[in-house]
Amino acid sequence: MEKLKVLLILLLAATVGLAASMLILALIFTPAESPWLVLSRILTSGFPSSLPLFIPLSALLFLSTVLASMVGVIYFLVLPEMKNYVSGNGKDTTSIVLRTLRPDERKVVTVLYAHGGTYLQKFITQEAGLSRLKTHRVVAALSERGIVHVEKKGNTNEVSLVKWFHDGMR
């Protein structure tokens, strides 16, 4: 959570920096006019053609630097935390994931756990009391989240709880 606060503060600082630089440009190149009027004109219709080329280029460079900084912050601050969340082992991670499951997802996981972690999708449909389509959608959502593994078996699927999740439920 602390890293998210840092990310938001950096984003706010970048936005303020961009607004301040645009205001300074407006003051420098049109001192006779109101800077707010010039700034609104730049934002609505772009840079005037009378400005030297380096000013729009420098603004573009500034924007691309801010964007690259935000991508870097997300990559180095947020992604490692997400990897720790997913790759963690034990009951803590499993209990956290269980709390995020919707009721239908929890039904499917409960049926799978009751049958040793692996079961055919057509039988999950019957035991969970869901329609075939709803079961398919729930299993697909669980598979995308890395909670189950799906393997085609004839005209149905064999659905298995992933090892770290199954082991954490014991």
C-alpha cells in the first residue's frame, strides 16, 4: 500500500510540473496577455505557429519523460509486490485468494477440493448446481487467475486446483 501512495504522489508531482511548465511558457511568450488565457488556448487549439519549434518539442519530451517515469515506477514498485502476492506459499496466500472469490467460484473450488483437487467439468456442473455455461465461465475465470488448470478430456475438461492453492487449503 505504501508503494501505491508513492506512485500517486509521483503522478501528482508530474501533473503539477507539466501544468507549471505550460504556465511558464505562456508567461514567457505572451507577457501582455493573461497567462490563463494563453494556457487555455494552448490546451484547446495547440501551440501557436509563431512559437519556435523547440518549445512544442520540449513539451513533448517532458510528457514522454513523465510517461516513461510512470511506467518505470509501476514496473519497479507495483509488479514485484504483485509477484510476491501470487508466488507466496502456504495458507496465508490461499486464504487471501479465497476471500476474493465470488460465491460461484467458491462453489467450484469447494467441489474440486472435495474430490482431491481434480474433477471433470461436467460433474462440477452437477455438484455445484450451476448451468454448463456458468460453470464454463467460472472455470475460465479461475484459470485466468491461476487458481485452476484446465485440460481437455474428450467432450469435457479436467479441472485441477493448482498445487500451491490445493496445498494451502489443507
